[in-house]
Amino acid sequence: MTSKELRKLSRKELIELFLTQSREYEQVKEELTRELERTRTELTRELDLTKRELQVTETAVEQLKLQLGIRDKQPEQAEQCEMPEAD
């Protein structure tokens, strides 16, 4: 609606227009809020699943290391490892 058309409207028509737009705004806002909540819930579920999968993988790796006799270096051992100096 152009400003010229708006100026021709009566006060009652302007109020009705405002109320209609206000209702539409609230409907869109509610719809977006619901969609945002659905998306947040879905992403939270996916994150939880990914965390569980990571925990299972980490456990499997640790078990495999034990079976193969592989040990992680302790912090003291890691500090003792020195890189040759570049000249």
C-alpha cells in the first residue's frame, strides 16, 4: 500500500489495518518460535548422539590399546623427548 493510499484511509480503517498486521505478526512470531524450538531440540538430540558415539569410539580405542599393549606417554616422558635442534 502506498503512502497516498494510506492517507486516504479513515482512522477506523487504519486501526483495522494495524490490528490485522499485528495479528499476522504475532502468528508469524509464534510459528518461528515453534520452529526454532523444534530445531533446537533436534540439534540437541544429534549432539547427544554424537557424544555417545564418540564415547563408544574412545572406549573401543582404549580397549584396543590395552590389547596391543600400547600405552600413552606420561607427561614426564613427553617432556623428556627432545627434538633435534635445527642449525
